[in-house]
Amino acid sequence: MKKTYSLFFLALFQSITFNLAHPITPSFISELGFSNSLFGIFFAAMSLGIVIGAPIWGNLSDKDHPYKFMILGSVVYIFGQLGFGFFGSVIPMVLSRFFAGLGASSLVTIMPALLIQSSSNSEKPKVLSYLGGIIIFGSSLGYYLGGLLSDFKTSLNFDTYQYVFLVQIFILILYILLLKIILSPMKNFKMNIKNSWLDSYKILSKLKTNQILFFYSLMLATMSFTFMSKFLDVHFISQGYSPNHLGFFVLMTGLFSIFSFIYIIPYFLKFNKMKLLISSLIISAISIIVTFSFSPFIVLIYSIYLFFILAKSTYQPTEQLTISSFEGFTVGELMGIRQFFIGIGMFLGPIIGGYLYDQSSIFSFYFNALLLLFSSLLAYFSLKKK
């Protein structure tokens, strides 16, 4: 159990550190004179790095002690963040985001596997549930602390937000030392992370029609959820609020998500999974439309938008349970296919959404609500045919 708590601590530290620069990113990109569509491309590049890097780090970690590759991934992430924060031109910054994604993927791939390996079969669901809560809380706290850091730009008369990246890198170096101290004494073992996007592609031909429909539904939902998670940051700043305000908002919604995971969603999961999944998509879409159609924005974002947060939090475990029930595949194969479609959604969502946001911010939110409604239709026909 001591090993599990140590891994939880590392996961919390990692989640906080990785999110420190997020609150200032929209303002930082605006300072450089870049469009909002480039914000989407930067995020898509990082998502692509995560999708490509995950199976690579998984297979490497099967050959030697996993902590070595978590350290190597952290170093790659540091150089990616340095490049993004200090290059100042588009192509090097896009490449930097890609390498940051490659580095980050080592940590988001290996950490859950370490926890699974260190837990008994009966403990695994609980441990992974706790990990999800820790990541949400750590990410939200990282946003909040990053927002507080942004205030130093004014108080210390800094010209740009680049100092935030330097603070993040300093903390990442501390994180690397913690990885070495905490994980190196642990016994070496095989990770057995074999699923890759290429393996998933080979399995696609075996999917039944209803299963394909469901995975396309998942891809559309991921496109919308990814856009909302990143471009809400941009929209928040565009409404005249500071990175500090954004950080506080993300902290509050993160705490609400944790409350939902503990007290609300377990009750929801007792209901019919098909109805629950489709309802969560429809409620998400309606919440987006209402939140961004009326004013004042700050009141709606702290009220109506919470229904979106709850519906989104309900959707993820429901779609995972639905996918795990598909026949003809192992759980590992199904999760590999799932990650393949999620990766496509994470890549396309910010690119398409970013372009639309530059044309009309309100229309971009309506478009993503429409994606969720279309996703609910595909899910309905998929599960009806099952």
C-alpha cells in the first residue's frame, strides 16, 4: 500500500506541474500576435504526440525499469515546453508542442500501468478511480496556481508570461528527482503495454457495424469535449477575465467533478446504460447552447455550465462500460481501439474548432453542441442494433 500512496503522490505532483502553464497559454499566444486557430493547432500537435508516443513508451518500459523512461519523457517534455515558451515562431512552436506531447505520453501511459501492477485484482477498480480523482484535482490545482503565477507579470513588471514556463521547468526538475528517489528502489517488472495505434488499426476490420457506429460516436464526442476543454480557456480570456480568474474557475469545476464522481455518478450508473449515455450527450449539447447564447457569461458559466461538467463526467465511465461489453475482443483490444478513436478526436477537435472560433466564437460552440447531438444519434443507432 505504501507503494500505491507513493505513486498517488507522484501522480498529483505531475498533474499540478503539467497544468501550470495552461491558464496563461491563451494570453501568451495572443501576446505573440497569433490567431485562435493556431491555439487549436498547438494543442492538436501535442495530442498527436501523446497518441504516437504512448505505445512507444509502453513498449520501451517493458525492456527496463519504467522510472527511467518516465524520467526520459520528463526531459523531452521540458525541452518541448522550453521551445514553446521561447521560440516565438509558428513552426518551431508546433514542433515543440509535438515533442511535449511525446514526453508527456510517457508519464500518462506508465503511471496507470504502475498502479495496476502494484494492485490486487480486487483493488484495481478502486485504485484507478482514485487516480482519476487525483488527476482531476491536480490538474485543477495546477490551473489555479498557474493563474496565481500570472499575477506576477503585472506586480513585477514582466514583459511576457515566459517566466511561468521557467517556473514550470524548475518544478519539473524537482519532479525528476522525486521519480529517481521514489521509484528507483522499487522492484523492476514487466509492464506488458502492447497495444498500439497500429494494432488497433488492424483490428478495425473485425468490428461489427454497430460497434463501428459507436466508436465514431465516441470520436465526435471527443472532438467536442476536447474543443470545449481548451477553447473555453480562450473564450474566458476574451471576455475580459484574467488567467487568475480562469485558474479559479477550473479549480471550482474540478472540485465539482470530484464531488460528482464520488456522490452522483455512482448513483447514475445504476440506470440503463444506453439511456444514460445518450442523455449525457444531449444534456451536454443543451448546456453549451444555453451557456453561450445568453448573458451574463460569468453567471451562466458558474451555473448552467455545471450541467455540462456533470454530463461529461457521466459520459466517460458509461462509454467505457459500454465498450467493454462488446463481444469478440479482449478488453485490451477494445481499449486500444477506444484510444485510437479518442486520439483522432483529440487531434481534429481543436483544429476544426479553432478555425471556426476565429470565424465566429458563438458558432464554434454551436457547432460543437451539434457534434454532441450527432454523436448521440450514432450512439442510439449503434446500441439499438446491438
